[in-house]
Amino acid sequence: MTLTGIKKHLRVLEAAELVTTEKVGRVRHCRLGPSRLDRETTWIEEYRQMLEARLDRLVEGLRQRTPVVARQAARVAAGAFAKLLLREFGTEIASHTIQIGHLRLDHPANWEEILAACADLDSPLRCVDRKLQEKMMAEVDAALKAGDTVGGVFEIVVHNVPVGLGSHAQWDEKLDGKLAQALMSVQAVKAVEIGSGILAAGSYGSEVQDEISYDKGAKKFRRSTNRAGGLEGGISNGEDLLIRGFLKPISTLRRGLVTADMVTKEPVQAAYERSDWCVVPAGGVAGEAMVALVLADAFLQKFGGDSLAEMRRNFEGYGKQIDNF
């Protein structure tokens, strides 16, 4: 390497604060400053541990070869990388179970409760209410003993979402439409709700609309409620995204129902194949991945560049523009 090349490399390392130089007379002393890498090393280690834990669970699920895990594995893996991208901009995604069978959580869960439920790896259903979770587990056990299956509802919450993702101009660019399609692609999901959409259908407009105010300190418009689920006109409004997936009970029953033989066309009893009897928590994980993929695409469309550094620069510039509005 030429002397000129060495000088160029040293300037790059100095700019990154990885090397310090000190000139003594005509001699320039260079010293490594590895402490600058401490933050990056910690960041890499945290994600390494997280990904190893998730991959271990994924491998275990594939070994069990349950239908939902086998079909969703690739999308869940891709969604994990989409989550890493979103986390670079402070946006996080989590899910929890709000209904199993006839039992439903009767109050909105806050972000801290949802994170605590997700962090508890021993929680079989990821419900924020422990007493309700015990009743839900009894409901699942009852379905198993009866040779039946049970459905439910999972809720996905996206926290710290920037305002302005999506578009109102074209039907196929609306963010709520993309999210609904992504969740409907998850096996057994038969309906999707954003915010209080189902309740809103039977309410008056004055009972549904979120009142708007302006927070001068935060330089942001706020909603006193979040019935819209963080989306208005196909665009994120800065509130948390609230998306619910409604899962039907899966079809493979231990106690088979009547069906038709494909050859003879005669009525027969349906054959039983190995299956789970409740897939709501797994559906929530698959749903998180799909939401992460849609939002990562929306981020790239809004702030994209040739590198993460360029994307971050665009994101920060957009934030300043919003603050100065």
C-alpha cells in the first residue's frame, strides 16, 4: 500500500474515532481507540442472543413439524430481519392474545404489559392477564379432550411509528390495505380489524372519531383516543398501529366430521391428521412477521437509499421537517 493510501485509511479511521493521532515533532504517533466499538459490540451481542433464541425455537418447531410452523417458517425468518431494520428507527412490534374461544380480554393492554407478556417465554398464550390466561388454557384443554379445536384473536401493536407512511392517492398504496392483505395471507386468519373497526361499524361518528390536539413540547399532533388504530386515509398518523387477526379453529379435528370421498363421491368420516388444537399464539408470531415486512417496505419507500446510513439521514431530515411544520 502506498503512503497516500495509508493516509486516506487513517483519515477514515480518525473520522470514525477508531484511531487517534498525536504529532510529536516531525513524528506522528497513531493509537487505536477500540472503546468506540463498545456500543456496536454490545448491539451485535444483543441481536446475536435474540436471533439465536429465535432460531432455536424455529428449529424446534420445524422438528415438531406442526402445520402452521412449517408453512410460516420462511416468512417469520424474513420478518425477523425486517424487525431489525425497523428497530434502527425506534419502531417496535409485539403481539399478544386477546381472545381464545369465548374468553376475551375486556380492557386495552398498554405497551409495557404487552412487552412483559412477550418477554415471558414460559407463557403459553402470551396474554397480559394471568388469571384470564389460566381460563383460556382450560378452554384449550377442554377442546382437546372433546376432540375439537378452538380459535381466537391476536392483537399486533406497532409502537413509535412515524407519521406519513403509506398513501391516500392510490388504492393499492394504502397502508391499511397492505397490512390487511398481509395478515389475511396467514393460514386460518378469516378477518382483520384495525383499531376499533368492528365496534365502529355499529356506532355514531361522534363516538368513533379521535379528537386531535397539538403538543407544543413534542411538536406533534396527538389523538385523545386511538380508535382509528394509528391509520387514517391509508396513512400512519403517528399513533401506535393496532391490528387484530381473527383465527378460525383449524380444520383437522380429532373427532372428524362428515365429508365426501373424492373418488366415490359418497359421504365418509373425515380422516384425522396430526395437528394442534389452538394456533392463536403462533398466528400472532406469523402476523408480526407479515406486519414487519409491510412496514419495512413502507420505510424503504419513504426514506430509502443505498445504505442504512443514507436511510437514517433521510429519516432524520424528515423528522426535522415535521418538527418545523
